[in-house]
Amino acid sequence: MAIDHSGSLALLYGRRYLALVNLDEPAETLKKVQRQSKYEVGTADWNPTISQGQLFAFAVIFCLKMKLDDGIKKNVFSEQSKS
């Protein structure tokens, strides 16, 4: 969950959806966007400046599995950012 600079909006995130919630009326979802990804959102945050405070960014964490020449499988973790 990420809260904007004013403390009135929260961004909820997961593998399938991003949701914007007004914290003054948390029972109502302002906007819900479906994501087509098999990877979880690792983190999200709002822009801390007042002039661009309506913008947010999130990073998707995924695992890349590699098979090396000697037959050993290795997990390589990486991060992919979106904004």
C-alpha cells in the first residue's frame, strides 16, 4: 500500500489489480485497474512533490531461471520498473 503526500489517497497493489482508494471513504474504490501479469508488484510509491503528487510508480519483481552449461539451475532475481 502506498499513501499520497496529502494522506487522502491510498494505492493498493498486487498481481492482478491496482486500486485507488479514498481514505476519507475507504469502503468506496475510486478506480480499479486490472493487470495482465503473473508477477507481483513488489513496491509502489507516490511522487513526493506537490506539483506532481498525482503520479505514482511501481516495480514488478520477477525471477529468471537459468540453466548453466554445467547443468546447474540458477535463480537470478531482478526488478522491472513501471511508472
